[in-house]
Amino acid sequence: MTPHTFFDGTQTDDVEALNIINNDLNQGVKQRPLNTTEQEIYARAVFHASTLAPYLVDALALLRPYCDATAHVLYTDRFSRCGLSHWFFYGNHTDTERAFLLMHECMHILNSHYARGEHIGANDTTTQLCGDLEINTTLQLIFHKADPDSQPLKDAIFPENKPYEFPTRLSFEEYFALLPHEDQKKESTGSQSSNDNGTGGESFGNKHGDFEQSGYVCDTPTPEQEEGADTAGIEKATEAQQASTKDKTLANIADERKKIEGNGSDNTILDAIERHLRPARVSWKKIFARLIKHSSQNITRGRTFVSYRRINKRHEGDIFFPGEVTYSPSILIGVDTSGSMTEKDLSTALNEVEEIVRVNARGSHIRFFSIDSEVKKVEQLRSPKNLRLSGGGGTDMSAAFRYANSLKRSKRPDILIVVTDGYTDWNSIMEEYTHAPYQGIIAVTNKNAYEKASQHPHNRKTLHIVPCFDET
């Protein structure tokens, strides 16, 4: 019996595998439920993945697997239906490698890559690529923790490798910004699966703009493949089921933190997964760049001036010369802790705070406070993981601006940020902001309150009101 060649040039001569593959191809079967052999292979991979990352067990259970003879690697559509290729089942892979792939796919759903891609205008192929770049570094951490010598699917794409050579642990949106802009928003040309027998296509060595991909990329599901899944009777996960799974996964991560608390274990993996599960809704990097550039106070990030606080060591001799000091803006952040803030609102707010700290990690002076109807203790903010929230009473966000206005000039922030559900007296806020000698931003976690706030008459001094809620 002639060996079967997969898209990447590898082959199988296993008789059982060849019988299954040839039967699918000869009968023109494209999408179908898993057979008994495939169910066993899939179950072993899920078990291995659950052992490596038990907090992902609910996400793995959400996947609806089926065999897709037209796929090269695998893909997951927006309904959590996972199309698995002949290569996945009958290629020369270990359970560890298959576990890597399944964890990868469930994280596409957990991280809401389809919705995030639509939000920034990325086509389907770019959405898959940016998602892969975001996910794979985190997965690499998981596998290396279990086995430092582990290299599951070393040919998968990683941001630090050529041709990208991007920083690691960036977000989906940040990788999107790094890719060539001329190709990002073009109409998708469909799946990378161009041949029905799964032996050709572009999943390996695919071009994207100026980059020649040199690793495995998820297939991009086509309408034909999704229709084939419908015909094969593959169940769709609902939005409610996906949202519930995300909540369960976050709870699992919280439980895992409690288990390892106090034993010196590193939370890097859990932090990475949680950050991508709850990505910041506000593009703080762009907002800060714009505010600083156009600030009436002429604040310029990266602006340098000479100072004897830093001696210029390039000059030799007995005479000391001043060195250059880089100026960074001071930021004051307040989080609404009034009774109207739900647990979801607070979670969103803290995630935005974490992103603000991450974006301004180099040099910015950041202080933080809780606020309900009054400003609570103001403290230096270095890590959002150590935040202590207090409050729970009435709501008056104008108190944040009143407090900032009362500070001595040397203590005033360059930028004041308040994260709130938006259920507050906007007239009082506008009145206080009229006297503000700083830039003000209010991030609103509630969609209805944001829409009302956006319609509020603004005075000549612009208060920046930005949404930070999930559009879905």
C-alpha cells in the first residue's frame, strides 16, 4: 500500500491509518464525526493536556472535535467546533504534541480571538496568525515547566523566532500592530486548506506581507468547512456556553493560585493566561501617546534634559558634567469601589489598571486610590497584584477630580484616570474638570452608562471618556 504524504512532507505507512485516509478520500468524505480510533487518540491528548494544565479542563471540554479531511493541521471555528486533520490523527505525533495543539485551540476560544479580530478589522488569516503568536509563548511556558527539555511541535510559530523576531508575551492587538499594515485588513482569501486531500496549501511556509512564515499556523476555517460541519451534525457551542467556560476557567485559575500560594511557585503562567483571557479593552498605549503629544503642559514622554542628578560619565578629568535625564509623566489612577460596581466591573477595572502599569513600566510615576463618594488612601503603584480596594458606599467620581485639583503643584498628576461603571453625577465631574491642570480620562465599564455619558454636553476642556466593556 502506497504511503500517504501529508502537507508538510511527512508520511505514514500505517495500514489502519491508510485505510481510513483512503476511504475518506475515495468516498469524497470531507467533514465527519470521529471514528473509534480517533476518539481514543483525542481522549489521550485531552487527558495529557488536562494533566499539564488542569485549569484548562473546562475549556478543553468545550471543544467539539470532528475529522476534516480538507484541513492541513487543525482549526476551531467561532462555535468551538474543532476540525482535526488526518495529519493530527495519523501523523507521527506524541500525545504531548497533540495536547499542545488542543490547548492551543481552546485558548483561541478563551481569548475571544474572533471577536477581537473583528474589533480591530483583521481578516480571518491575520486573526489566526496574531492569535497563534499570542498563545504559543504561554503554552511554551506550560510545557517547559513540566519538562525543561520539552519542545512540542518545535515547528510551530513563535514570536521570537525568524522571520518575526517580535517581543514575547505581547497581546493579540500588539502583534497585529507589528505586522505589515498593507495586508492586515484585506478580505480573507479563505482557508489555508486549498486541496481537498490535505496534502497541499499554505499552513507550513505561508507568506504574510513581508514575512515568510516558517512554522505551523492554524488553518483558517472556510464557510464550506463550517457548512460541512453542519451537515455532519457537529454541535455548535452557544455564546452563553463559551462565556460560562471562560468564567469557570478564571475560577480554576484562582483555585490554582490558592493551591500554590506560599510555596514559592511562579505565577507567570497563570498571569499570562489570565491577562489574555481578560484583555484590556482600552488601547492605553495609543491614548497616552496622544495625550502626551498634545498636552497643554508640554509633557513629552522620552523628553530629556540635563541634570546633575545623573553625572555624565563619558567625560574624563576632574570636572563633572550633567547627564541626560528622561522625563516620564506622573499618573494617578482611581478605581470606583461604590456599591453599584459588580464583581465583573471590578475585575475589568483591575485588568485595565494592570495594562496601564504594563504600558508605563519604564519610568512613569503611578499612584492609585479607591473611590466611592470620597478618595481613599493614595499609594504608590508598582504591581497591580498588590492592590488593596476599599469602599462600597455611595458614588461620586467628581471627588477624584476634586482631590487632584487640591494637590500642590509638585504633587499633581500629569494624567488622572478614573475607572468606573459610569453611574455617577456627570455634571459634578464636568464642573470639577473645568479647573483641572492635567489631562483627564474616564474609562467606563458599563455599556449603557457609557452611551449616556458620551451624549453628555462637554465643555471646552476635553474630558476623554473611553469604553472598557465587552461589546458582546
